[in-house]
Amino acid sequence: MSSSKPLHSPLRTTTHRIRSAIIITVAMAVTGIVAAGAVVVSTLASSSGHSAAAVLSPGLGSIGVDALGADGEVDDEVSVFDDDVPAIANLDPALLDAVRRAATDAAALDDVTFTVNSGWRSPSYQEQLLREAVDEYGSEAEAARWVATAETSPHVSGDAIDIGPFDATYWLSQHGAEYGLCQIYANESWHFELRPDAVADGCPAMYEDPTFDPRMQQ
């Protein structure tokens, strides 16, 4: 006479049920946390006017974009026609008009595209660039050949623009006077300012570098 055991003993069945209940409880708790987090993110995004992705990753989302450029920073894709970029929008209107007319003609006549390496800058951004230049060149005197102070920089006043790439810089060096746009410093071929008299008289002689410019001696 043979005997047989049930496939599932009462102890095993009870243990299995307890384990399943724990798993379900944990899963529900995690789901609740995720849902609550989503509500918080959604609320923050709604109140700030940004997307949820921006709240979660401000360096990549619209929060980061809003911060980027507020002091005049630009990237490699900024055009002279980007009105929503502070480095462009805060330029002197006459300078911006001349640059845009030149850019339009350069594109139409010679298929040359202007990009903006720098335009308007806030005083704090200019001071930051100067500090970085001192670190790079080793002294304030050497840094002054490349970066002006916030009090003297024509970028801070919106009266200067740095154009790239090389073919655009070269085109403007050849034709800029027709628009009143002149290179000011021999060591900064990309730096242009508006000199209206250049349309009739040509651009004035360039300074060797900014330290020779009387405006920088203030």
C-alpha cells in the first residue's frame, strides 16, 4: 500500500502567499512613489512654464536653454538673424542692420554664411572672460591684448560683433567698408565695429591690438 503527499504542503502554500503579498505591496508602494513624483514634476513644470524634461534635466531642457545666452554666450550655430538670442538682440540697431545687409549680400553673391562668435555681452560675462584670459595668458597686461574690461569693452555696449567662420571674416574684410563695417584690431580679424564714414572714406587704420586703442585707457 503506497502513500502520496499533496503537491503543495500547507506550510509551502502559506509561505508562497506571504511572499506574493509582500511583492504586491512593494510594487504598489513603488508605483505610488513614481506617481507622486510625476505629479510633483508636472506641478513644477506647469508653475515654471517649462517642460517636465527640463525640470528633470535642467542642463538639457528649456530651463538650461533660458539660462544659456542670457549674458551674451553663443554657440556655433548662432546667426546674425537670430532675434531671440541676447547677444544679437542687444546689439546697437545700426550695427546689426549693417551686419545683416552684409550677410544677406554675402550669401546671395558668394554663398558665404555668417555666424556670430560673440556679440553683446553683459558686464559680468565680460569680467569672466577677462579673468579667464588672465589665467590663460599669465598676466593682466597680456590678457588686455585680447579682452577688454567691462567698463571699456565695445561688446558690453553692443557696439562690436565677432564674425566667423574664416570665409565670412575674409569676405567682410574685403567688403565690410561698403556697409560701414570695419576691422578695428590687427590681431582680431574677426572683430568688427560700425564706422559709418567708411562707406565713403574707407575704414581707418587698424590698431595693433586693443592696448593701442585710446578707448581702452579709461
